[in-house]
Amino acid sequence: MSNRIALIDYGAGNLHSVANALKAAGATSIDITANPAVVACADRIVLPGVGAFGACASALRAVPGMTEALNVRVIGGGVPFLGICVGMQLMAEAGEEFGTHPGLGWLRGTVRPLAPVDPNAKVPHMGWNDVAPITPHPLIEPGEAYFLHSFGFEGDGVVATTEHGGAVTAAIGRDNMLGVQFHPEKSQRYGLALLERFLEWKP
């Protein structure tokens, strides 16, 4: 079975760490690409992201034809999609970091600043924390993953949370799409196991 993975390069992700983790999970054909034509024929798509929501959204839209290719392949074609950290946040309708910026709009919701009710819970939320599924999802299991973020998703499609002075979204998804706030590539065995499931996923 063909299993070509498009790892989206838009200047806002730790691409080589993610690529190495995918290889460790068993991926054999990974295209690190800014070419919409490659995305249009990929069997699986991974969108990483680090930095501010607005800058990442602008960088993604600055790649000619990329958001259109993503919409055609992910929404229209139904291929498995994984968003990581800000790549997950971009699945939302909007983000409120340095102003309000539109996301891809794949899930109804907004990315807002973390506001822990516990004063001892520092922002950014950084380090290892539990991933607690709140609704069954074939890719998400209970465990511990590595987080690094100051903003969180609020809206529909939350499949797992973590605790940081209150519940914080750890994963979102619907249909053929999954987004994780944590970094699978930094989450050792838990992260590799998730990537292995993603490589086998047939939504």
C-alpha cells in the first residue's frame, strides 16, 4: 500500500525532529514539502508548528496554493491528517495571540491564552503532563506527553485534556483529522506509539 507522507514546510515547524520521529515509528516515504502538488497526492499529511498562531497562519497562507491543497486533500479527500502544537491550533477558526487571526476553520473553536485558576501553574505550560482521553479516539490513549505552549484550544471536537491549573485541551479531532497540543516527537515512547497508530490509521 502506498503511504506517502507530506510533512508541510512553511518555515514554522521543527521539521527534522518530526521527520525523524515518523521514521522511528516506521514511516518509509516522507516528503518535507512546500509544494501543494506534493500535498495533493499525499496519503497522509502532518502539519507541525511552533511560534505564534498569527505568524504561523500567515506563513502557511504565504505558500501559494497550500491552504487550498490542504482543504482539497484533507477535507475533500479524507486522508489522515495530524496537526502538532501550533499545527493543531491552526485547525481552529481563529487564534487570539497578538490580535485575532483566522485559522483553517476545520473545527469550531478559538485558541485563547492559558488562564490557570491555580496561581502556582505557570505559563507557558512546559514539561511532561498527563493526556486524559475524554471521548474514545483510535489514536489517543492515556499516558504522559511533553507540552510547551501558552495558548489553548477552546471549542468543539476535544478528545483529550491535560491538567494545568484547570483542564487544558490536549487533543482535538473529527473524521480523518487529529490535532495534538503536545509534541509527539519529544514524548518518547508515548509519542512514538501515537505516530505508529497514525501511520496505520484508516479513518
